[in-house]
Amino acid sequence: MSESLTPQRLAEACAEAMFARDTASQTLGMEIVSVAPGQAVMRMRVRDTMVQGHGNCHGGYLFTLADSAFAFACNTYDEATVASGCSIDYLGPAWEGDELTATAEEQSRRGRTGVYDITIRNQHGDAIALFRGRSYKIRGSIRRLEESTAAEGQA
């Protein structure tokens, strides 16, 4: 890549490119609060359509918020990276109207793999869930995904 960006600006450019294509996160009302190399913070308000039969937020939406923060954190280096596995522990309920913030932090990144921890907190700072994601680097560039995908299809 001929252009030279600071690590912070590269992380921001990757997040911008990914979010533009991420209709899942957009549809759920998620927003990127911040990104930095190996880190991402995302926010989502719990909507009435996210409430399950016990009256609180469905765990699948909590998982999706954490998974999105994980994806943005592990793709801050302009190297296409996907999840190879993850787990979540639910610590407490989230309720309709709660504003949830998922903070993703890189714990390890070596070779093609990485480990990321994500904590979801509500607007009061209460921990709602802990998520650990394992990443795997594949071929391609985040900012040039279309070019990379086309080239891979021809290989």
C-alpha cells in the first residue's frame, strides 16, 4: 500500500469502510463511539423489538453488539480478519431503553490469530456481559474488500 497512515488513522479508515457495508449493525441502531488499533467501542439502545419473554433484552442482541465490537477491533489493521470462535457470559439483564456500550480490547495478536475481550455495560456502568472472541486473519484488505474478493475468486 503506497499511502502512509498513522495506526490511529488506519484504524478509523478501516472502521469507516466496514461500517458502510455493515447493514446488520446499522439496522440494530449500533454506532461506533471510537476505534484505535486493536480496540473498538460501540453503543446500542435496547429497543422494544429486542425484548424477549422475560421482559428484558434477548441475549442474542447482546451477543450481536459484542460481536460487532469484536469485529471492528480485530479489523483495525487493514487485514481482513474473521471470528474463529467466541463465548459470552451474561452477568445481568438489560432493559428496554437501556443504552449499552461494548468495549473491545485486544489481548493477543500473533501470526494469523488474536484474542479479544469485550465488556458490555449499561448507562449506569453495570457490567451486563463478558464476551471473548478469537480471530483469524484471512486474505484481503478491509479498505479494498471488493478488489480482494474479486482476486480471490479468480485464484
